[in-house]
Amino acid sequence: MGKKGKAQEFLEYAAARALLSGLGALPRPAAVGVGLALGRAAYRVAGGLRRTGLRNLELAFPEMGAEERERILRGSFESLGRQLGEVSQFPRATPERLREVAEYDSEDVKLLDVARERGRGVIFLTSHLGAWEMLCFAHSALYEPLSFLVRPLDNPRIDAMVEALRTRFGNRPIDKGAAARTALRLLKQGGTLGVLADLNTQEREGVFVPFFGRLACTTAGVATLALRTDATVIPVCAPWNAERGKFVFRGGPVIELVRTGDDRRDIEINTANFTAAIERHVRMFPDQWLWIHKRWKTRPKGEPDLYARSTQISAPSAPEAKISSPPPTEKIYKA
């Protein structure tokens, strides 16, 4: 079994390396074009992912017609393909080349400066929308390196390959599995931390807060870090702008932390506020978010599996939009 595992690991790595190297050898427009074509092909052949995406869109937009949901989901697959083409160009990217494909709005640059002037650590709160890999990579080349929380990939060979791309301009990965002390120290010293905070998590790691009107189990770690370090939290994303022909980095406004004197309640409220900011971005660019992830998989006790085919979808009710109690603080982030 061990040999079979190693063989599978190598084959997966070889396939991933061949794909990235092949696309990377192409001029950028051609690589992105192939990536878009792969995204469109995946939409047609990946039946399971397509069903998950359509289910998520049904949950998020129960009033929307089937044709519009399919249009959004096709765009989501294309967005993934576009990012694949862009990531393949990272090995030979330069700041000059990156400026041709990614830019900050002037107000967002000012926002970064204001955050620095506060003299605190900064948390970039982001999601799997647009080109999240480009957001982190280009920031390190055009502005300054940052640290980012990451869950290592199951295949260590692929994980090492991807890490080499992400860190080319000085970015530093922090393993989510052992992140607490490192991330706390970084923020207390005034560093910058990027966090993807839009995926489903297990109940022991998160808190149920509203997302598109339905309770979604969401990491409580970001709120814990922010509250313990008084970090400046800025929601950011990097959607593709067809008119400009670039990824335009969008940031802000700063999410001011809420403190009630009750640690558990503070984590609930701030996690809900962070999630609401992410939802606003998704609503602005719905065809660029990762709909193929089972965002509402973890359910409060007693609630049915929303991805079971027999489960009926209805508009969210008022009671479901209430915030539930989180697990004890010490169980969210172990120091």
C-alpha cells in the first residue's frame, strides 16, 4: 500500500507539473486562453462539481432562475481556468509584467497606508474569488511581502511546487494546523497576514454565522487573532475586470472590531461581520466565486444535510439567520 501511495503521489505531481510547465511555456495570452478552455471543459464534464455548484446557487439565490444560475456557474469555472493560466506564468513574472495584468485602485493603496499608520498588524480578509493567488503573489512583488495562512496540500510534492511559486517574492506561508503562536506573534509585531475565510469548517473550529441568509460554519480563528492583537482587518479581493483587461485589487472599508466584554459573543459578532463583508464581494462578482465547494456542509445539530438530493430548498427563514453560540475560545485556537 505504501508503494502504491508513493506512485500515486508521483503521478499526481508529474501531471500537475506538466500542466503548469506546459502552460508556463506559452505566452501569457495563450496560457490564459487555454486555461479558460479547460475551465469550460471542466464545467461540461465535472458532473459532481457542477451539481454542487448549482445546489449552492440554489441555496444562495432561491429566487433566481435556473438559466441565470448556470450562467454564473459557467463563469465560476472560467474564472478558475483563468487563474490557472495566470499562475503558470508566476515563474517568469516580473513586477513590470505584473503591472500589466494587476493593479490597485488609488484609494486602495491609500487604505494600505492608513492601516500601516495605525501601527498595528494587518489582516487581509479574503475569499476564493477572482484570482486569490494573484492577489497574494502580486502584492509581494508590487507592494511588500506578507504572510498567509495555508492548509498544506495532501500531496507533499505538489505542495512544495505550489509553495515555491507563492513565495517567489518573499511571501511566507504559515501552516493552519499550527498557526496560532506564529500568527499571533506576527500580528503583534505589526506584520501583515492574509487569510482565506470563506470555506466550510468543522464545528470544533468554527461558529455558525449567516452567509446568504443561511447559517454556515465559519472559522472563528480570524476573529480570535484580530481580537487578541487588535489587528486592522481589511476585506480584499482581486476580481477580473474585463473592461480594463486586468485584475483590479479591491479593499476596504476597514472592519472595526466589536468588543462587548464577552469573549464568546465577540467572536460570534466579529466572525459574522467578516463573513458579511465576504458575502458583499461575492454578490458583486458572483460568477468569480468558488461555488463548487460545499459551503453549507456542516449543519447545526438536528438540521438536514443540504446537499442530500431529497432535501427541499426554501427561502431562509428569520430564525436561521440568528447567530449561534461558538465553541469555547480555547478550543478555537490552541496556543
